[in-house]
Amino acid sequence: MTGGISIEGLEVRYGKLEAVKQLDLSVRGGELVAIVGPNGAGKSTTVRCLAGLVTPASGHLFIDGINVNKLSPEERVRLNLAFVPEDRGIFRRLTVQENLKLGRVAGAKKSGSGLDLTAVTSLFPILGERQTQAAGLLSGGEQQQLAIARALLTKPSYLVIDEPSLGLGPQVITTVYEALRKVRDDYGLGILVVEQSLRRVQKYANRVLILREGMVRSEHAVDASIDFAELEKAYFGVE
Ligand code: ATP
């Protein structure tokens, strides 16, 4: 496989604990793939490996066909991968504008058009209104929008987000997912999201991978014929 991000045979250990076992996964441009599973399933570990924040015991990670196992997180950003961690990783004491500028500076070093400041503030209008406010004073939902906007300004081809809905209300979750749908459909981004809840992603994902105890238990293409009851059975491990 050349285009897209892909993970082959990923194994991660924390001491004696096998957090991820023989995991394969791929995301192409223009699709949203969700990794869904309960607490401790290995979801964050998987995406943190992709971003270069956790070192695998074995397996291979590729961005557009380039093996990135030995590359730093910054080098992976240069290869068009953007990562939004579970804690969102914004700079609380900097203003909204300054946080966004950090994304723009990283994006300016790269070719390609991607989303500019006007495009991200039209996706998340609240950021335009709060430009001069310290990021730490924003609500959780606004911080999540800021984190995604900053990631988009780095001009990624692939966006990886760890639990974007964590701690947020239903309305802002919809705002976030509608924005993700738009960047997938209008800008062709490949998006990988981690979620605990199947319901959050079933309206937006093109594919869902169910992860339990470090292993992909099943993979489902989400189309008109999908049976969500079957998906829920897979999630809960009902045979
Ligand atoms: P959650 O939905 O609760 O975030 P998760 O599916 O993202 O869970 P991970 O955070 O990847 O799961 O954790 C997988 C396993 O690895 C868990 O048993 C967790 O306790 C363990 N683990 C994660 N990070 C570390 C670490 N830095 N050191 C030791 N064990 C860890």
C-alpha cells in the first residue's frame, strides 16, 4: 500500500503487559476510520504509536508508503500526519490566536494548500470570536475545536484524534463530528478517531474496528446495509 496511513503487525508492551497485539489497520484519504473499544483496550496506545509518542515492540508504521518507525513526532508531522491527543495538547496560557499560529507555522514549512485560517474559523466559528482569549479559559468543547483547528493548520493529509468527544456535551460533539465529516468530504483528509462509544461514530465512520484487550476483534464497513445490533454484539464480545 502506498497512499494512506497503515499499521502492520503492531505489538506494544508496557513491562509484562501486552497492550497491543498483532494489530493491522489502514486509513486512506477521504475516509474516516474509527477504533472503538472499552477502557484499556489499547486504543490510545495504538494512535500514540502512529504519532511517534510510544515505541512499538514490533510492527511497522507507514505514512504514504514511508516507514516512519524511526522518525520523530515532528518528522511525522512533516509527512502530513496530525495528531490530537486525548488531553488536546493546547497551550493554556497562550491565546486562541497564538495557539492557531503554532499550527500555521508548522504548516507554512510544507507545500500543499490545505485548510487556511479562514477555512478553520468557518468550521469552528467560536474560535474567530475568541481569538484574543487565553486558551485555558475556553470550555472543554471549545478547547477541542481549537486543538483540531490547530492540527488542521499544519496542512495534514491524515488527522488522528484520540477521543474527541471525551467529557463533551452532545451539541458540541455534533459540531466536532460535522467538522470532521466536512474535512473528509471537502478536503479529502483521511481521519482516524478513537472512541469508547460506538454510537458516537456510527453516523460518521466509513469503517469501524472493534478493539478489545489489545486485539482487533472485528472490522466493519459502515454502509446502508450495516446491522448496528451486530456491531454492538461485536463490541461487547457476544458470540
Ligand atoms: P481508555 O479508553 O481508557 O483511554 P485505551 O483503549 O485507550 O483505554 P490504552 O490507554 O492504550 O487503552 O491502554 C492499554 C493498556 O495499557 C491498559 O491496560 C493501560 O493500563 C496500559 N497502559 C497504557 N499506558 C501505559 C503506560 N504508560 N505504562 C504502563 N501501562 C500503560
